[in-house]
Amino acid sequence: EVKSRELIPKLFFISRALKKNFACFIGDKIAVNRSVKFFKSGIYFHKSINKNDKNYIVDIKSKVNGYISIDEEAGNSLKNEKELENVLEYRSSKTNVMNVDRIYNWGNFDNKVWVKKYRDFRKKFKITGIPRIDIWKKSVSKLIFYNEINYLKKRYGNFIFIPSTFISSKEKLDQLINFEKKRILNKNYLRKKIDSRKFEYKLFLEFKKLISRFSKENLNLNIVIKPHPSELVADWKNVTKNLDNVFIDNEYEITPYIMASKCVVFNSSTAGIQSIFMGKKTLCYKSISDNKSLRNFPNKFGIQCNSYENLKKKINEDVIDNNNNQIKVLKQRMLISKKFSSDLILQDIITSYRNLEKFKYKKISFMSFSIAYNFKSFFKIDKFERLFSKKKDINLPSRSMSQKLDGGISKKEIELIFEKLKIKNYNLKSFGRNGYLIYKWIIYINS
């Protein structure tokens, strides 16, 4: 759904699936929906089972052999089980859990909450971890991001990395508060959610002051900021435009920035957890109390810095090796295994769907539809049809594709990742815009 966060982990998952002779289709929601209509079989793997997805899930389930899901967002950074229970009120429903076949969990933390909430369906939940964690492992990250790491080191030299997960303007804060009021019915939780949003804006203001002061006092160090996909890059560029050693960079997935940096400075970001996992010097800047934050679990990690002076001192000290002890705490929240989470998920699919037919498709029909879909995308016919359609599209993205996919998914991107992962002898075929069929073997049916 969000390219910068999810594309590479999903391609890694596909690379493992190809080794087990799966044929895979990857794409945005529109492209994947088209593929479901065309193939009319297979396992549909989605990123969540939001409460308002009921009709969508039922529609897809009627066309495929199985429906599985992982929640890409809920659980990993929330402060406690109660907060995850609140989130699941709109990130799930009993009907949706009943209709899907399997929900994979990050670890013991979210699994416990899901099972408690949906006890009658407890067998549908399985702890596997998620493919995103697979690419945190050095054996994988060095393969995928070798060139990016070297480029960032060459471009920025000795730099501090700040992963932003804030609200970068008062306008955006007001917009999100209005959004929460429409989404959350529980008044107590709504109040807590609004307070948390206000905290995220305060964090932006605090980091704005930090960056301005530190950049002027440490001209020998660069600062690289990577805004969250939900933030406006223009906001950050505006507040740092007069700081010559501060750079806004959103070109890559977050992993190479962590690996290339001198250290990571964060607050309330999963990047802090990832940085600890990857053995990087990690500093949690807590100049204001985070008791209003609903996702402050990551703030348990890293070297705790409660003031600017303390942070500056710790940045210049030699690396403090506290990562191993913190990994033990992290394991209580998410599955960290020698095995890849992708392989655990694939093994469960193989075990659960033993009677799946071998993949086959009508080659000429596939090519014809692909040309037609590309034609419709080029002339924006889909948008025109939706304007006059009486049937409302199901589960279309809440934000624009340009925001979520940042230029779309290209064939070259997929080929480059597979080349780095040393995946060979595969077929990669476009199926309209932002959709690709990937397989290692095929049965052709003339049509």
C-alpha cells in the first residue's frame, strides 16, 4: 500500500515464494483486483482487515481459494495491550475475522490481543513475524542496499539520521483530528487519540528546534531527515532551507539510511526499533514527556536523552553497546527468529492449502487484457468510468496513488531487487499499470 515501506519486503517474500514454485502477482489495489478477476483462483494476501472492508473481503473471497492477511501498522509501536484493543475496534471486525482464513501476527504481543478479542477464531491467528523484519537482517540488507549505503556515505559523509514520524504542520494536525472524529466512536479513546496527535505535532516543533541548534553548533556533521510517507516533504524543506548541513532525503527505503549513518536520533518511531535490531548507535530524544503518545513503545529503546545537552554529549561519545540487552526486550513484542518470516508464512500456506491446482493461464488473453489496461490507464479511462458508475468501487485507497506509490511500480525496480537477491530464471510480465505476474514455471493454454 505504501511503496517506500512495503514494496521491497513484499518482493523479498516473492523471492522466497519463487524458490517454492509459487507464481505471484504484485501490484497496487486496482491491479491486484484485476488479477483476481482474471485468474479466479489463488491465495489473496492483504495488508489488513479494516472494519469497513467487509464487502471487499466477501467479494474477493468469492473469487479465490484463500484470503490471508498481516496488519502492517497495528501493534508494533503501541504503548500497551489496551491501546491495541482500541485500534482493533476499527482495524478489524468479528465478521472480517470470520471471513478470512488466516491472520499472521508480528509476535506474542499482538497475537495475545487478537486471540483475546476473537477467541472463537483463535486458530486463525499464527505468529510468524513479518517480511519487513526479514530485510532488517544483515545477510539480506547488505545484499539489497549495498549500493545505496555506499552512495549515502559518499554523499553525506559522517551524518546523523533522523526518521520523522511527526505531524509537520498545524493544518495537517487539524485535518487528522477531523479524520479521527469521523473514524472513532468511543469518546474516551477519541480524546486519547487527539491528545496523541497533538503530541506528534509538538514533537515536530521540538525536533525543529533541535535540528536548527545542532546544525549551527556542529558544522562538521550533516543531518539527514527522512519524512514519514504521511508527511509533506515541503514542510521539512521550508523549516530547514537556511541550514546548509541539513538534508531532506526520501529517495530510498529507510534501511540504508540507518546502516550508513553515524547514529540514529528518533522519537516514537519503529525506525528506533529497527536501528537497535541492526546494531546501530541509537538515541531516543525525549525533551518533552511522551505520556500522551499512543505509540511510545519504541521509546523504551536506545540511549535515553532528556535534553539537548545530553543528546549532544551522547552523539559525540563512543558507541555504547546496549543493543543485546534491548533485543531481549524486543523479542517479547515481535518474533525474531533465525528463520525468515517469509518462509514461515509460505510454509503455513503450503500446509493449509494442500489441494491447490498448479498455476495456469491463457497467455493470449493475458496479453490482450494487459494492453487494454495500459490503454485505459494512459487515457485515464478508469477515473472517467468511476465518475459515472452507479456501483461504488470497493476499498479504493484513501490517499492518492501518487502519494502512496510515488511514481508507481516499475519492471526495472523489481528486476533490480531480484538481481541483488541473486534470483534467476524467472518470468516477469506486466498486467496493466502497477501490476506484475512473476513465476518460474508455466503451463500455457492456447486461446
